[in-house]
Amino acid sequence: MATRHDIVDVLIIGSGASGAAVAYSLAETKMRILCLEQGDWIKPTDFPSNGRDWEARRHADFDMSPNRRGRVTDYPVNDDASLMKVANFNAVGGGTVMYTAHWPRLHPSDFRVRTLDGVADDWPIDYWALEPFFEENDRMMGISGLAGDPGEPLHQPPMPPVPLGRTGMRYAKAMNRLGWHWWPSDVSVATTEYEGRAKCINLGHCTPGCAQGAKASTDITYWPAAIRAGVELRPRCRVREVTVNAEGMASGAIYYDADGAEHLQPAEMVIVACNGVGTPRLLLNSVSGRFPDGLANSSGLVGRNLMMHPWPQVSGFIEDRVDGGRGPMTSLWSKQFYETDPSRDFVRGYMMQFNRGTGPVQEAILSIESGRLPWGKDHHRIYRTRLDHRLQIGIACDDLPEAHNRVTLDPVLKDSNGIPGARIDYTISENTRRMMEHGIARATEVLEAAGAKDIFCSRTVLNSPGHLLGTCRMGNDPERSVVNAWGRSHDVRNLFIVDGSVWVTGGGVNPTSTIQAVALYIADQIKQRLATLFE
């Protein structure tokens, strides 16, 4: 029999980018707020960058793929029917523990794709509604950057930009030769001491967790503030389903603790923040007599319109030694080809993300996989021309929503508590394929202008972004969306979704900044409407 807990005012499921932001924002209401997180706190001393085997652990307990990582806190994802593979992390802080910390925002045009380009749908909100929440989020996360980028609306990051370094200077000079836009990236990495965080000391690649604490993850930004304000965060609690009462309102959740014991947590309001795969998985698992097809799914759109950002990588090698794996992965971007251009054979566009190199183990793996590092007598000679000589440009492609790209429940795979895992069905559209080829050609021109040789492209290594969007989209029409313009389910008046699931279109940028701005916007809407929220 399940252990029943005292009722809370607000139950948040998921402690990552969006769940942490919502918890922090709602804390000022003095409501009793509880967050359930299936993962655990990760101690900074446990991050790979503390040890010499940090690169090996990127392919083990800190792998980006839950299927390869296989922690007890992970759930399986059947992505056999998708060229792109899922990347996530289940812990306090969620994916912000593992992300690259690149911090672009969606552009104003991304919210009006239907109006501007005749495809997809417009968002029910616009960039300007989110602007104050972008600013608040930049302060909370601690963003470094340079004001004045002509490629996006003006804003002022609170810290100076990450130095371009030798690699960045090489890219910048190449872009100047071509006459194309570039700008120092906004990144969520501290370049000065900030709110108790030390500045970056270039321990290495940022994705397997930042032991220095320079990279902003919500376990060290939002959560300490939320907990001080009275929010309870309960880790190692895997939610099986959101429960409903006789009136069709969300009444709480059933979850398993670390020992496998079942618990019932009642709540007046439920907020789901489990990412674009975890959220539809939870809703589809929340079946009842009133909701036989899954909770909040009268539209049939829960799990549909998955967007994952195809992300080709174009690489080349130069004679001069550059930064390699030292320092934050990205220091500049280009929005030259971001907006729709009628002369091209695709709509929308992409951002070019200029990467530093990688560490010695990863360089060996990548070079061997691409056939550019032979075994035998020439192995070490050629390897010396690869390590710290790589330039690599990522192409962040706008990924328009298509209903056949979706998340469903896998009929076979289950997590360690017996809850069905997720299945991904995803294909890259023809529009996106044309966009990818255009981006690959332009990135090749940049590398040639930078003096790179042996240029090649990884078209099929498309599992790196971990951007999971669109599977519970927002909108004004209950037949064509899952939640309304401020995140409330059309079907269940006290159920909210705040993660990347609610995105209507995907843009061509890393999504975390906008995910958190949307979450803060929804929290603000809840606070404004508290007196009449469930009328």
C-alpha cells in the first residue's frame, strides 16, 4: 500500500531548467511547494573533470545518452526509429548539468513563423512578452556576453564575454574575410566571480559537469535560492503517474522512492517539467477512466510534433596549434543565415556555432571514426597533426514541427520501477535536409577561409544537441494544442506544463535560455491569476 503524504499547494515534477525556475518564481507566494526529482544531487567532487579519466567517463556514467549511461535513475528510450538520438540527464539540475552552456535566445521571428513564412504555426505569445523574463533569467543563471549584437534584440549580459582564444580568433578573421556576421557568444559560464560562483579556469569541456561551478546549472543557481525561500526538493522520487479526482482535476502523483516503495503525494496544483520526452511519457502513462488516452490528451497531440534540431558538424584541421579542449566549448556564433531568404530553397534558417577542439581521447575517437587516423606506423605522426589543430562548426538547424515526429510509450522497455519507457519516431524533413546542406556548404567556406585542410562533415552524428521540444505545444485552440498561452492544460485546469514540450516551433538555437524564460513567464501568469485560477 502506498504511503500517503500531506497535501501540498504546488507539486512540481522535474528539477531541471524549467522546474527550478518555476519553483524559484512561485516561492514568493509562500505556498507549500514540493518538487519531485527522479535523479539525485550530484556532488561537484563527483564530476569527471576532477580526474584524469574525465574523457573516458563521458562515454560511461556521464554519457549524454541515457541508454549508454544506464544509471538507475535513467529511463530507457527506444530511438531505433530515429536518426537522431536522445540526450538528457536525470539529476537535480537536469540537463543543465550536462549542457554546453551556449546561451542564444529565440528570435522574434521564431514566434511568427506562420505569419512570416506560411508554415507551422505562430506561438500564442511573442518575444516581447518574454523579454523581462529573459533578463531575469540571465541574472539568475549568470550570463557572460557582449552587448550590441546586431543579429538579435539588444540586451546586456551581466558579465563580460568568454575570451575568443586562439580558436575563436581564427574563426573571426575568416568570417571577416567573407564579410559575414559573427559575434561573441552569450554563454552561461562565469567570466568573473558571480553570486558565489568562481570564474572559469578552463578545466576542460563543459558537458560532463563543471566541478569549478563556473558553468550555471540550476542545482547551483535557482535551487539554493528556492530552497532558502521554503521550497522542498525531494530527490530520488520517480513519478509513475499524475492522478486525477472525480471532477477531472489533477490531484497529485504516485511515485517510487529510491528503495522502490510506492508513495502518494496529493496536491492542489501539478506542474510538469520533465522535458520534451519525459513529459509526454508521464502524461501518456497517466491513464484513467476519464483520460483513457493519457492525461491532457483530448487533442491527440501529447507526444506529437517532436523537434530535435538536426546539427551537422563540419570539421577541418589547420597547421597552427589552437585551443583544443581547453575552455568553454563555444565562444562565438553567426546569425548570417538565420532568417528566411526567398532566394534559398528552404524556409527559416540556422545558426553557425563555432567550437573549440576537444580533449586527446575524444580527438582520437573522432579521428578514427571518420577514417582520418590510421593504425600502424603513421598513427602517432598523424595524430599530432589532429590534436589541438581541429576547427569545428556546428549548424543549428531550425526544425519545423511535423505530427509524425513523436514520442509514444514503448511496449517492451521499462525503467527500474517497471514504468514503460519512451519510444521516438523521428525523420528529418526535406526542408531541413536542404537547410543542412546549405549550412554545410557555408561552414566549409568558413573553414577554407580559416586555412583548414582535410575538411569533412558528420551528417549522421546527430545525437549531440539533446534539444527535446514541441511535444505538448501551447496554443489558443484546444483541438490543435495541449496547453494554453500560459501553460495550463486545456483539459485539466490545475495542470501546467513549463518545459520545452510547450514550444510551437523550434528555432535554430540552443533552447535553454528560452525554456527558462517561458517557465518564468508561466509562473508569473499563475501568480497574477491565483485568486481566480481554477474558476
